[in-house]
Amino acid sequence: MSLQVRSLAYSNKNFTLRLDALEFAAGRLTGIVGPNGAGKTTLLKCLGVLLPLERKSVFLDGRDLAAMPAAHRARRLSYVPQEHVPTFSYTVRDFVLTGRAAHLGLFALPAARDAAAVEEALEFVGLRPFAGRPYVQLSSGERRLVLIARALAQDADVLLLDEPTTFLDPRHEVEVLGFIKRLTRERRITVLVTLHNLDMAVKYSDALVFLKEGRVHAAGPPEEVLSESLLEDVYDIPMRIVHCDGHKLIVR
Amino acid sequence: MDKKNRKSRRVLGILIMALPVALFVLSLNVGSYSIPAGDMGKTLLSLVVPSLRQDVPQVHRDIVLHIRLPRLLLALAAGASLAVSGAALQALFRNPLVNEYILGLSSGSAFGAALSLVFLGRSFPPQPAAFVFAMVAVMAVLLIAGRPESGLVSLLLTGVIVSAFFSALLMLVEFFASPYALQSLFYWLMGNLALAGWRDLALALPLMAAGLTLLILLRWRMNVLSMSDEEARAAGADVRREKWLVILAATLVTAAATSVAGIIGWLGLIVPHLVRMAVGADNRIVIPLSAALGASFLLAADTVTRSLTSIEIPVGIFTSLIGIPIFLALLKKSKKVWL
């Protein structure tokens, strides 16, 4: 599924996001990077239609995203928030099951098919043994994986993730990004992910979008767009790119 | 461990579902006039088998069909309504302390029903006015507190303010009421099931049944809506529409219950809490079990108050008197406000 931005504009009191044509290729992992306040999360929420989206601005396989009914859209596109603030002590299984809402009518109860999708999603992120545990008892790394599992249970082919690795230790960071990468390879899911860690963004992304002050500064495969001058333009501090064991490392 | 736990929860669930039936049979046989169990059976059967009517003394028929049966049915329906609307509103507002009292629903419907009773008379059903003013109250709370996700304190505070406003309006109505109307108003407001006859229930029971059916059908959806609005929307829920549907149904059952039974506090807060402690947070189970436990709780409380003393203490006073200590004990035991 390809996600295509024709011209997207969103503004609130003190911020304006404006994008011209931009395409997110099917089955690819696109990293959205940029300084704080550049509009990364806003862009993601606009694409998920969690913020008001004007008609004819974003298209999913040629269909206007803003004109699709909510349930219809949610079967094609899922969104993973930065965190979930728990109120009630749902088990991991019941929590992930809420991702099936788009496949069920207003008065319907989840059936065997939905339970199977949940088990499969939990299996994929390796949390099946945790299915009966309360969500509130999980560590923050496990919580991120449960949020991803919920989006997987939704069975959409575009996945939007808002900073899935913030506050994670290096091991869990690699683990979460590894799962996300596997989704694009094994299931041809189109992934858009906002990231703060530039090294990780360069290492895992098939394409990078650099945002600054609500505009796209550069976009393309990391090996083509990444340069020291671009980084200095975007982040306003000098950075160097160092090659080490075949990886590009960014040194401040 | 997990399996054993799940099994004991299932047993507990079945017990709670059976509780209202057992209490109903028990309470039917409790009263100042004692009727032998065999006669009770015959009297009930005579409802559906007309030929049995001549075997049953008229006194038994009058007591069972016109005094006990409506009262027990009202206790079951009102208890279920208040507990389920409490559980639903808690899920919707992502806040386990929310109840129909805090959202102004109780005082709104009490004012509406009182207004109708005093100015339109006993022959006009009080439910429409109760529903309208309950909706006015909940809309006022939502409008003043802002979006549902604005914090707990602002919601609770707004609820207190709106409730206080409607209480003042209620006092104004009482001020204009005739002494006779005032007396019945007074007993009814304290939470009283004794005043209800079939005529009052004819409208209230179907309304409660309709609202409860809607809320029970929406029970899994409440799990989805109890996530943040953003998460629910991303999962494909039409959040605005679905939330209004739940609020309308919860208002309908609360207004219908309050307009015949008066203000019965604390049920909507304690019953869902107890259920969540026993079986977990999943609303697929919490909603039906809250209905069963709420119905049992109010029925038991009413039976105790009407048989304990010769002067009947209004059941609303009783539920508050035992509800508040239970709530404090729960709060202390769980060490946190929610479960």
C-alpha cells in the first residue's frame, strides 16, 4: 500500500505544517526525523487523521484518506501512540483485542477470528506468555511491544509509529526497531516512524524524511540524502558522519 | 496458576449471576404478612394459569401481585440500572470515581421528576422531565469541564457545582409544593421503593430495560472507548457518536430509576468496583455482573430495611450508610484509587 501526500496543510495557534508532494513507498520503512517542534508527531497524526485532515490531501492507494469512514480507514492504517496511560487494569490479551474494533460492528463481541489475530500478534512480538498478565505490570519496553501488537491485531497494511523507542534502553531500542523492520520485510507493511536517535534512523530506515519548522527539508534513501551540511542545516549544530564497520555514525 | 485463577473467577461470576434470582425468591417470601411457600407458588402460577385463581385467597393475590412483585421488580431494575450506568460512565470517562451522582445525573433527574410531580401532578409520568433535566445536567458538566480527558479534579468539581445548582432548584420546587405533595416528595427523594405501583412502573421498567439492553450490547465497545480518544479513533471507533450513545443510554436508565425510586446513592460507584476487584477490568464481564450485583444489592438492602423495623427506613439512606464504609474499605485495601 503506498501512502501519497499531495499537499497537506495543518496549522494551529503557533505552528504550521505544510507538505507538498511526498510518497511513502509500499513495504518500506520511512524514518521521520528532525529537531523538537519540527512537526514529526503532527505529521504522523495528520496522516492517521487523528488531527483534522483536509480532503484531497493524502491518498492511500489512490483513495482519499480524509473521505474514508473511520472503521474503513482503520482496517488499512493503524497508529501506535507514544504511550498509553492506563486507567483500568486490562490483561494484555484484552488490551490487544481492542485493536480489532474496526473489524467488528458496534454491538458485536470479538469472535474466534479476533482472538486468533490477537494471539498471532502477541506471538510476533514474543509476548504470548504475557497474555494473561495485567498491562499495568509490564515494563516500558514490554508496553511498547504490546502497543505494536495491538496495531498488528488491527491487520492494517500501513503502520504509523510515534517515537516507539524513546526512554528505552539500547537493548530494547534495538529489539523494538528489529520488530518494526521485520514487519516491512515479512509482511510488506508500510511503516512510518518518527525517531529521535539519528544513528538508529540511518541504520534501520529505507528512506528518511527530514522535517524542520513544519516543512520537509530533505527526503530520500539515507545513502543519498545524508550529508554533514544537511544535518547542520536541520539541527543548527555542526555534526560529523563517521564510517565505522560499514555503518554510518553521527558524531556531535 | 493462571488457569486455576480463571476457573475460580468463572465460578464467582456464575454465583453473582445467580444471586438476583435467589434473592428474588427469598424476598418474595419476606414481609409483615406471611404467606406459606406453597400458596406463594400457586399465587404466582395464577398469573399465567387463570383457572387457578379461585384456589388463591384474594389477600394473597393482592399482597403478592400488587405490593411485593412491583416492589421487587423495581429493586432489581433500579439496582441493575444504577450499577450498569456507573460502570459504563467510568469506562467512558476513563475514571473509576465517576458515577451518576458526580456527573449531576441524579440531581438533574430528581429535579426534573420533582418538577413534574409538583406542577403536572401524579397522573403525568415524571420520566420525560427527569430524562430531560438529567441530560441538561450532564451536558452542563461536560460543557463546563471541557473535554472528557480534562483532569479528574475539574470533572469532579464541575459535578459538585452542577449538582449543587440542581439541588437549589429542587429546594425551590419544594418551597412551592403543597404540604401533601411535599411529604411524598420528601420520602421519595430519600430513595424509596415503597411508593411504586404498577402504574409508575409501566413506563419506567420498559425504559430501564431498553437502556440496559443497549448498554449490555455495547459492553465490549466500552473497552475500546476506555482507551484515550486518539487510540479509540485510531482503532476505528466513531468516538463522538459512540460516546453520546453510551451517555444517552446511561442517562435514560438513571433518569428512569430515579424518577420512581428517588436518589439511591453509591450503588453506581461500589458495585462496579467490587466486580472489577473480583473478575478484572474487561467490560464484557464487568457490565453484566454489575447488573446482577447491583440488582442483588438493592433488592437485599430493600428487603432488610422493610423487614428489620416496623417503620420503613428509606433504602437510599441505607445504601449510603453501608455503601460509604464499603467504599472506604475498598480504597484502603487496593492502595490506589482504581483497579
